[in-house]
Amino acid sequence: GGGGVVGLLRRLGRLEDSRQRAAELFRWLVAPVAPEEFVGQYWERAPLLVRRGDPGYYAGLFSTADFDAALRGGQVDFGTHLDVTSYAEGVRETHNPSGRALPAVVWDFYQNGCSLRLLSPQTFSTTVWHFLSILQEHFGSMAGANTYLTPPGTQGFAPHYDDIEAFVLQLEGKKHWRVYSPRTGAEVLPQFSSANLTQAELGEPMLETVLEAGDLLYFPRGFIHQGDCLPDAHSLHITVSSYQRNSWGDLLEKLLPAALQMALEEDVEYRQGLPMDYLGYMGVANLDAVDARRTAFMEKVQSLIKKLIHYAPIDAAVDQRAKSFLHDCLPPVLTQSEKAQSMYGFPARWQDGGPRDVDILITKDTEVRLLRHGVVRLCNEEAGVMLYYTTENSRVYHKEEPKFLEIDPEYTDSIEFLLSSYPNHVSVSTLPCETLEDKISLATLLFEKGILTTKKPLVQM
């Protein structure tokens, strides 16, 4: 449809439902492979190479000109935002000076064969920010990115595997890639990234290819990979990542301690004492002992673990993970119409010696909806009912503390009503609050936090 990535994002902005925007962006990312085929055959299982023969597929997402502009903007620091790296004769080195990454210094490193890794380009590029902020809703897990600029005939990084699902988007030039299967069962879908590996540890690659502009390479966490530049071309790629620490095990890490705490409070069986003589027949020294007491002890532990499921606050643990995800999220990028219908386009200003258009006049007839489906999460916590939201997050990962409002428990039905009504607008009078005053008060609070938008701008300009 033309217009490159910026045009694509504009077209997605016309879709009313943010979940649909996210699904369509993901469809575009893996096209021409269908999302269903991708999830069924490749996701967490196997690498996927998509050759498009279309150098302009990612046009406008990020470029060497954008890289240069970020450096000239004067906000890039070595180590924090930019890594200077090299890999030669099996040795990977980082060459970061301290302080500001000035263009003359950075481009001198590049000219001398060093690779440049720009961390979190969404901090510097509105387009990358916009792209990731939509995609994160598809994954239900943080979507991050790094960009890599490599000079011709060099390699910047040692072979290694990562703890993220990686989508390599080749933006400019070309790069030679080798991908290797996990070497052991323990390296399949690992929780943490590997140290640098040597060529001797690798064996034969399962996939070897040269990525050209417009191509995509996906590989799951645990797949070892390395990329090097051919002598005749530089390479610029962006790696989009997701699913870091987003496994069943990570959920159980939250869930099991909470379940045990509840079991201890509610069930005397968990508070009963251990047998006085158990140290005599349990433990590694007694592994091979044939003893009825050992059997009974094992059965008791198994029954307590089995019974633990009845105390597992599964939904509450999921809410805690959702709360963490909302803290990880990039704030939404607003379309022009969303801006006009939200707090962010509100025309309050100083004019003719005083403030103008300051009052937010929401009435029972004002039609409202959530800015995005994934913008809020209700959590029941010890201190009360908290509404976590993303609209005041920073483009810099975790620069801000988690954002939340303490909500009167009577308002929870209204929040759930707004979630279930999305993407349709509902009039304030239909919110299930006790009084009209409560309905208007809740709608005004959520509007002021950028969580709600109105069907029409509140102030006609």
C-alpha cells in the first residue's frame, strides 16, 4: 500500500481496536508466512528465514541516517545507549570510552572496523517506539529492540544464544548469518543468555544464509547464532525481541510461594511438625535405604504438594505478571484523532492575561472508551484495588516507577465494563457506579490520566 513503515503505521491507526492493530502488524512482520503457520511450526521451535526480494519493505523504520541523527542529538552515551564492539580471531572485545558518544569518535571506531550496537533505539526514534508499542500488545510481553551497524568484512559479536525470541530485520546492506541448534536439552528455551562461545564449541550450522534488505530471520531463544559482514557491503539490522522470562516457570515462581503462604494460613496440615526421627532416615545418605518410614515421608510430601494447587491464587499471580508487563510497556503513540480526543490534545493554555479552556467538562452524555485495550490492569492487592496503566510510562525502560491509581472497590465494575465495551464508546451515564456524580468523577479521573478518550473533542476549537 506504499508509504513504507510510516504509511503502514498510519493505516493501522485507522483500525479502531488496538488488538487488531497488533495482530495486523505481526502479520506484516512475518508475511508472507501466515501468523497461524508461524505459531504452529516455528515459534519456540525452529528458525524461520523469509526472503522478500523487496529492499524497501522496512523503509522508514530506522536507517543509518537515523543513527547519525541520534548521535548528533547529543543524548547518546557510551555503555548506556551505545556499545562499540569487535570480534577477531575468536576474541570479542568492547571498546566503550566513558561519556558522550560524539559523532567524530563513533564514526572513527566504525571506520576502524568496529561494530556499533545502539541499545533501545525506541528512545531516539519515534517510528521504532510506535512500532514496538503496537507489537507489545500482540505478544502480551515486552517488545524491545537493538540496532546493529557493522562495517564491511567484519564481525562484531562472538557466537552465543539469547534468552529472547529474536526477529532480525535487515534494514540496509547485507549480512552473512549462521544459526546452530541448541546443543543440549538444558539449552532449549533457556532462562538466561549464554556466555560468548568459541567456534570449536559449535559444530555445523543448521541454517546459513545472507540476509539482504527487506529479509527477516527469526530464531527462538537457545539457538546459537553469529553474523558477519561480507567484504562488499555494510549491514544495518534491528533485532526485535520478546518473551524474556515469560515462561510457565516464571509464572510458577510467583504462584507457588503465594500458594504455600495461603496453605500455611488456612490448613493446619501444613503447620504440623515434621516427624522427630526424620533426619535419621531421610537425606542423601539414606537414598538407598529400604524403609517404610521413608516411603511414608515421600508420600506425605507428595500429597502436600498436590493439595497446594487448591490454595494457588492463579488469577492473582497472572495479575501480578500483567502488572510487571505494564511497567515494561512503552507508552502508546497517539494518532492525531486520538490526541484531539484525549487529555494530550486538551487545549488549555495561557491567553489574554489568563488561563483558557482549563475545565474538563465531562457530562452524563459524554461518550468515552479506553485509549487502548492493553492500557490498564486491575489488581487486588493488600493495600486495596489498584489500577495499573501505561500512559505515563517512559520510552526509556523502567525510567519511571510503575504507574497506578488506587481505585474505590465500587469502581471495579465500571473499569471491567470499559474493558468489555472496548473498542466501542459508551456514554458516561451507562457506567455501573452508584450515583451520577461517581460516574462523572471516575470518567474525569481516567480522562486526566490519558486512559480514556472521548468520541468528540471536549472543547471545539
